[in-house]
Amino acid sequence: MNNEKKAADMLKWMAWTTTIIGALLMAFSVSDFRSENFTLMVSIGFLIAGMNIFLLSTVFRLMNIRKQQV
């Protein structure tokens, strides 16, 4: 297993962890839906960050495939 695949796998696990933390925080704080609810805002941030980390994981995998084809 090469380093690029290890990095992509680690990013995937970080993305899942971040997304799950965001979902759990949101489940406990969504009833008080307002902009002053700090926990809700943090949970939305975690969900957005999780999706961005998933995107980076996919980019790493695609770069690795491209590198192997050349």
C-alpha cells in the first residue's frame, strides 16, 4: 500500500468521524434553531467540514490513479 492510498484512507476516516460528530451535535441541538445556538452552528460546521474532507479524499485517490496511469 503506497503513501497516497494511506493518506486517502486516513482522510476518509477523518471525514466519517467529523460527519458523525456533526450529526450527533445537531441531533441534540436542532430543537433550538437560531443563530445564537453555538452548538448548532458548530454542528453545521462539522457537517460541512466532513463533506470537504470527503472531497479531498476523493481527490487524493484520483491523483493516485492518474499517477499510476502515467
